[in-house]
Amino acid sequence: MSNDPDALLGTIVDLAMGIARQCPDCAEPAAQIASLAGELRAGPIDRGAVQDALEGQVGENDLSDVRIRATAESVLKAAREPM
């Protein structure tokens, strides 16, 4: 088995989806397992990285620092909300 975290999470997703296909009664919990593994794969979003990306995209004069921080917070909030 691989020590690569992404490969391990991919294996978990594949196994969960295999269980869902073989056992329709288990489809919902298997899909939840796959979804949770996918969330782990994504990792946490870094507020500083979001702010830096916004600043890099909009330029110095387009948005104030306060507006960039508020926008970054909105991005983080949206990322935390379930789809």
C-alpha cells in the first residue's frame, strides 16, 4: 500500500463506491465515506493564500485591504459550507 495520502484517500473513495454499487442498501453511507475522503484530500484553505491570490488578481488600486479581507472571508465561509 502507498504512503501517498492522496493515493490512500483515492483508494478509500474507490472502495466506498464499490460498496455502494454492490450493496444498494449501503449506498448512502458509502457515498458519505467517499465525500469525507474527498474533503480530506482538498485540505484546509489558507486565509493568507486566498488574500494573496485576490491581491494578485485585482491589482493594488482596485480593492482596499478591508475589501480584500472581507472577500477572502466570504470565500472561506463558502468553502466550509456543505454543497
